[in-house]
Amino acid sequence: MLIQAARDDGRIIGAALTGSAARGAEDRWSDIDLAFGLGAGADRDQVAADWTDRMYAGHGAVHHLDVIRGAVLYRVFFLASTLQVDLAFAPAAEFRATAPSFRLIFGTAAEPALHPGPAARDLIGLGWLYALHARSCIKRGRAWQAEYMISGVRDYTLALACLRHGLPAVQGRGLDGLPDAVTGPVLQTLVRSLDQPELSRAFSAAAECLRSEIAHADQVLAARLAGPLRELAAGDAPGPQDPARD
């Protein structure tokens, strides 16, 4: 129904399936993901507004949110049936595959421009940044924020592991493909209560898992970070050689 409506909309010059359906991997829990290419002179925001009216009036949308990447607007609809429908509105020059999950239905797409995944160095940096904040939150008695930061250390550690194993490293998509040898130790990073001893225990496990995973990506960097990460897990505060205090 949506595809036929797109064919009938003179402002839309192409449509493609994206997401799991484009790979033939959809199931009953999958979203509907469609990308629309807009013709010259088409007002992206007006086209999106008209389709938003269509989704509310004819398909039971109860809310939506927008994600904008460059010139492309991704409008995500939540339907009363609990189905998620993602519609992307792209100028003709940006109507292209940016991931392997892109299957053209009609029209012509521009040359693919696949987005690179996250870099290991960035994931490592975010891992130790969350670890820094986990330490301070525990010491300040900010239990809920500490749990959040410990979870962040774990998430970036697992993303690093996904990179190492050739799995998707974004939004947890590759986590269930990781071997037990990776995920087993990470179980110890789960926070079981908000008591300070438990937060400290989980944080210590998270810091060690991060250090171990960094070693697979960069042994030299892992050696430099090993001591500071252990100090963080021990709860040590910056020493007198802290440059901010000199």
C-alpha cells in the first residue's frame, strides 16, 4: 500500500526497501523501512508532512520522531499496532545505498556510498571516558548515574569485540553473534544492585574487560591504559602530579 502510494506521488522518483526486509531477513518483529528519492523541485519537508498526514489518518500512527543526516530526513512512526515504520526522504543525489541493506523497488538510485562503521580508537576513547565518570559517580554516591556509566563501559567494550569478530558494532546488532569466550566475562559487569560495593565490583569487572578487549585492538595502547584503568577501578583520585593542580 505504501509502495503504491509512492508510485502515485509525482514528487517521488524512486523507492527502496532498507533494513532487514532488503536482506530477506525480516520476521514478525521487524520494522518497515522505506527510502524515497525525491525529484528536482520537490520540497522535502512538504513531502514528509503530506506522508505524515497519510500515516496518521490511514495507518494508525500515534507518534513520530525525526533523525536528520545531511539532506536526508528519516521519519520514524510508531503505530497503534506497535509496528514501527521508517520513511526516509532523500534528494535524488542522496537516494542511494549507505549500507548493504538497500533493495531498489522502482526508479534509479545514485552510486552507493556505504558509511564506515565506528573506528576502534573512537570506541576505546569512549570506553575510558565512561570509566572515568563511573569512578567519580561511585565516589559521589550517584548510584543511578554510576550504573549508567558502567553500562557504557560495557557497551563500548562489546562494540570493540564486534569489530574484532567482523560483526555489526552499532546499536548492539552484532552482540548475539559474539562467542561465549567474549560474553562470559562480560556477564560480571552487570550491576545487580545499587549498593556501593556492588557498583564497585561491577565497575572493576567492566574496566578489566575493557582493558582485555583493547589489547586485541592495540597492544601498545592497552599497555599504556592498563595502569590508569586499574586505578580507576580501585577508586583512586588524581595524584599530586595532576597537571591541573600544578
